[in-house]
Amino acid sequence: GAGGTRNPVKCFVAQDRDTVRALGPVALGPGTLAAWVDAQSLVGHKVPDWESIRVGTMGIHDTGVAVRTFPFPAPSGTLQLTATSLTWLSATVLGYVANDRFLLGPCNGCKVDTVLVAREAVLLDLGTSPAGVTVLPNTSEVTSIFAAADGLSLYFTRAGDSRVFQRVLASGNESVVHTFSGIVRDVNVRGNTLTAVVGGKVQYGLDPIIGNRQIDSGGVLTRLDLQGGTETPFPLGDAVVRHPTLSSDGASVVVEVYDSLAAVWQSDLYRVPLQ
């Protein structure tokens, strides 16, 4: 079809003409709440000069309030440089995956690539000022998290791993939800429907400079029926997908679709019915 209609979007004016500003990723919360990463840098700089997680609404002029600024020296001893996989556990608790950031190039002076390496999963208690910080133990290579509907547990994936896990936050107990046929990431759950990206253009291994890392250029959208355990892939020809977002009823998913055969690496948004 001709596609959907875009609603008004946030497009904040940068601090000055020499500044680039980018928003995302974003997570919609209870009611009108939203959380997003706000990154700004001077033109020509390869990494953000100012970066934060902000909480507000999706109103186009709502700049939100910073609840976490980066870099952040976490209580665990790590230095968090940015956040991915934002998820709301309740109206006052926000989770995210804290990442390190590396700039790698094939040679001195060559164009560099930005590589994010997941370091830990974090919960922010927004009911306190400043926000309370809880670094979840044994989450050094967690690549995606998603809160259960009751906010009492987290679904998550690990680098280089084909399993989706669930952790009960009160006890710390972990269980395997499902084992897929390839490396799994980008987990989403609504009701009895779980979606994730499986296999595809993903590699995990040891880098001599930064240690273990996962390079992800997309994979196959896959649905899992949590009741019956039925696994259903949704291949889109030669394209690969990233960052699926399930609808509230679990009936469809919106994904970034990358044409792996195209001359220029670019993405489109697709809505994929799951019924």
C-alpha cells in the first residue's frame, strides 16, 4: 500500500547552528509518558558531546526532563556512555541497557564505525530525586530487555546466545523462556506473543581491543507463542530487520527493514501482521 500517515514529530532546535541533535531510541510508558535518548554534538564530532535519557510526553514541544545524563559512573564501577532498549516497568520505574561506545576503523584516517557494547541492565527509580539506580547483577552482555506486563520481571537476551530469559526481579531467579535456532535479540512481549530478531547478519566474538562484542546488522523477524511454544519466522525476502515493536494487542509488529542487496544501506518501516 501507500503506507501510513506520519503524526507530528519531535524536532527540537539544536543549541546553535554548529550543533547536531538526534532523538532515540524511545519507549512509550503508562498514560502519556515517554522516555527517549537525546544526543547532541558539535558538527564534525564523532560522538555526542551531551547525551541523556529524558522523560516527558510525545508532545512535539515537550523537551522532557533529564533523568540520566551520560557519561555516568555507575555504582558497579562501569562508565556508561549511552542507553538502548528502554522499557517501562511502571509509571515510576524505567529500565535500560547501558552501553560502552567504541570507534573502530580499518586503518588510521579511514572512516570509523561506531560499535556499542552492552555492559549492564539498569533500573531507574523516578520516584526519588535524584533517580535511584539499581544495576542488575550478571547482566554484562545483555543486549535487550523488555518488562513483563506486571513489572515484576524482565525478559532479556544475551550477546552470542540463542535463548530468551526471564528474570524475577525480587528474587533474581532466571529461567529460559525459549531457545531459538540462532542468536536472538530485540525481544518484545505482549500477552502470549513474543517477537524477536533471530539469526541473520549477526556475529559474536572476541575483539583484541574491546573484548567480546556482538555486531548486529539485522536478522529474521520471529514470533513465539508463549503458551504453545510455536515458533514462526516472518522472512522478508533478502531483507533483514531490526528493532521490532509489538502493538498493544500483539496482533502486528512494526520493524526497521534493511535491504541487504541495496547499494546504499538504508532502512524503511514496515508493519507486519502476525495473525
